[in-house]
Amino acid sequence: MITLALETSGITGSVAIFISKDLVFEEFLPEKYKPSIQLNAVIRTVANQAGINPGQIEQVIENFGPGTFTGIRVGIAGA
């Protein structure tokens, strides 16, 4: 199973791809990133680096906090 994992609840975050339970690629988000603008681009980049098409993602996991309301909201929308 290919899983996209999003962490957008804090000041910094990350986007990762797992195949089964193995971490394939992870990208840490810069402290001053604009999640509503940049999250989809980071997801595409991580998928490309992992060697998969975003359409192959079977499961999405998002951290629900605690954290910033906007960060969590953007992560859920991205999921």
C-alpha cells in the first residue's frame, strides 16, 4: 500500500511517502512555507522523488495536532 503522510500542524512540517511500512522519501517543509500555496507542489515533488505517480497513492494520513488551526486545516484540505 502506498501512503502519503502529511504533518502540517506545527511551525515546521513534512510530507512523506511510505510503501507498506517502509519510508521511501520524506521532505521537511521550511519554517516559513506557505502551506495553502506550496503543499500540493511539495506533494508532487515527494511523489516524483519516490518514483510514483500521485494517482497511485492509496492512503493519506494527516496529523490532527495539537497545532495551528490553519496548518491543520490546510493539511486536511491537501489530504
